[in-house]
Amino acid sequence: MREEYEIKKLNPRKNPYSNRLKKPITININEDTIKFFKAKSEQSGIPYQTLINLYLTDCAENNRELKIAWK
């Protein structure tokens, strides 16, 4: 392997998937919700965290409004 490379000759380009990169976060989700997504995960064969991400992405892309009713 060379000790030095000429970066400009390597033809650097932007990662085409950079807008789809995921960022790890910490979030508190109630146990019933986790059980729901884990059950869906068993049915579909898709990891439950991926299902949660897909659901939240769908909400964001379709600008879904939350229906909140405080009891």
C-alpha cells in the first residue's frame, strides 16, 4: 500500500445514501408499544427497531398529525 495518495485523483464524490443514514438515539417507549412492534416483527421477519423506524418515517413523509386526547 502506498504511504501517500493524491486525494484529488481518487475522484471523491458525495455518498448517494447520506440522506438515508441513521443516527442512534435514546428514546423511552412504553412496554406495550415495544411488545406490539416485537409481535409485528415476529410476523413479518423484520427487526422491531426497523419497523418502528419505518412507521415513524411514514408519519414524517406523509406529514401525519397526532391525535392527542388527555384523560
